[in-house]
Amino acid sequence: MAQPKFTGKVEWPVTIELNKGLEGAITCESTIGYVDGQKGWLVYRGYNIFDLAKHSNFEETAYLLIYGKLPTKKELDEFCSRLVSYRNIPRAVIDALKLLPKDSHPMGALEVGVSALGACDEEAEPTVKKMFSGEPDQISEGIKASYKMGEKLTAQMATIAGAWARIRGGKEPVDPDSSLNHTANFLYMMTGEKPDETLEKVMDVSLILHADHGMNNSTFTCMVVASTLSDLYSSITAGIASLKGPLHGGANERALADVLSIKDEAGAVEFVKDSIAKKKKLMGFGHRVYKAYDPRAKVLGEYAQEITEKKGVGHLYKIANTIEKEVIKAYGEKGIFPNVDFYSGTIYYALGIDVPMFTPIFAVSRVAGWVARVLEYLPQNRIFRPRAVYVGPLEADYVPIDKR
């Protein structure tokens, strides 16, 4: 049978707007979070990030993101109790982590851990089938079950990260402590020591600030996978893989490396001058969205001074602050200011956290936002299917392998 021959050229509409990286593309409507880069705004469900950082805690913020409102005292107590009850993870997950080489990338370990959680959850696949059934009652039950999985993931991401922090250091994982809140327990599982109020507060604020940030790459990745009606564990595993990249979650490590490479404030001034002269990228500055000062960096900058002085490394804040001033002096008029990565790395370092664990901390926080975005989209779900502009040939003749 004769096959049709492709001839001519690809016919596209007269005007094609090609936005590389999907920049500016609108994928859905959301009531979860809002970022205004021109004004330096970050809003969760209508509440600005400054108020949440000052008055809220991670559990309350996670509830706000996932359920759409600030909880009552009863609702928050019940939510916290559920998170505590979900902290313990199956032994099979710990065993899987122990099989990994100790020098494995911590984000790779998180991927393994969350994927293993999904394999151990007997409700994961039945929930998918309910969502795909087409029956309203079954779909409703599937969404309800997904909320439970979302809460479990919010609690268990911290347990996996804490376990890996211990395993990679040749230590046994620490069991969760039900007497501690989410943030204090997370620090305890990583270090084996219960934090004081100051350390707990600064980590809690950091988790609040990182919990959601619009349609970022990892959030979009989670939603793309979820739109196929894959299970929530698979969606979150994909988000972790996205966050692993140095252009997304790993930037604070590189920003810290710059700070640690400088001896004093005079060296910081020279570092910035030299970077500008050589046109080197200054890590921790500038943002794809923000053209004003990143509000998250404002909050963390204030805590950075307090925590570094408390931990005896106050010189790091002075160096970082000098870098900030010099960069703003040079580039502030162009809308380049510190972003959240600039001070977060210095804070984590002062807390005694190993540098490779910085990005997993990001995931421990962002999982709440990932879950919220996926669950919001499921009732209106439509599989993501963008197109590419084909610019290749159409009339190539096949040549047998022995004649190539």
C-alpha cells in the first residue's frame, strides 16, 4: 500500500509566539499563592508572607495552603495530631535508604524514599482507579484519599530527610518525637538534639517562606505528572527531581560557597568588584520573577544576623551583608536584589546543617505547596499537552544501514 509522502513545509498559523521555558504561559487558575515580582509581594491565600512569618507556624501555614483557610484551634490541633501520627515511615523505606551509597545526592535519596512510600501505601493505586472511574462518587472518594496522602507526605518528607541526614553520616536514624512540633522534630531527626526556641523559630520561618511560590518549575512538574492521574507519590517524586537542579533548589549552596570563600568585609567588596569586572554570575541575586527585593530574603536577612551571632559565626553575616550592599549599589536600579537563596544557606550553615542537606530542607517545606497545587487542580483536571514548533526536515529519504 502506497504511503503518503510529506512534502512542502510545516504549516503554522501566521503568528507564533514562542516563549522558551513556557515563560509567561498561563496553565490554570489558582487561589493558593500569588507572586508580584514588580512589587515584591508573596501572598498565600490572601495572607502576606510577612504576617505569616511573624505570627504563624509551619503546620498552620501548611493547613492554609492545602485546605484554603486558616484553621480554628480545633482544626489545627486535629491536623497537627494527624501529622504526628503519620511521621513514622515503613521499615522498608529505611532499608531502601540504607542500601544507597553514603555519598548519594540527598535529593536522589529523597526520590527513592518517597517512591518507596508510594510502593508501601496500599491505597495509592486504588485511589488512582477511583479518580479514573468516571463515577462522581468514586472520584470524590479518590480526592478525599488524596488529601490524606498529602498530609502523610507533608509529615513524612521530614522523616525521610532526617533519616538520610543520619544515614549519610554513618548514624542510625532517630525515631520521631511525638512531643515536638513539626519543625523541632525535623531538626531533632537530623541532628539527634532537640533545638532551642531560637533555632526552632528560624527554621520554622524558613519552612513557611519556602512552602509555596507560584507556578515554579517543581510545582509545575508535580502538576504535569498528576494531570495524567498518576498517584500523588509519583507526582511528588517528580517534583523532587525538578527541585534537585542547581537552577532551582540548589542555588543556596553556591551562594554560601561564595560567602565562605571570603575572609572579611574588605574581601567581600573586592569579590563583588571582581565578579562584575569578569561578568561572573553572583549567586543568590536576581530572580526570574522578582524585580524588587524578594520578601523572603528580607525576612531571612533579619534572622541571619541573629542566628550567626548566636552560633559564633557572625562574620559570615557581615560578609554576606557587605556583598548585598555592593551588589545593590551596582545593580539595584536594574532590579537585581538578594533572593531567598542568599541568606538561607548562611542560616543553615550556622545551624550546623551539612551543605548537601540544604535542598532537602527546601523539599520538606515545599511539599505542602506541591500537595496543595495538585489537589486544587484535580477536580478540574485536564492533562497537560503543550506543543512544540517543528523546524526540522520533512523530505529526508531513508538510506539502508549498509549504505550510510
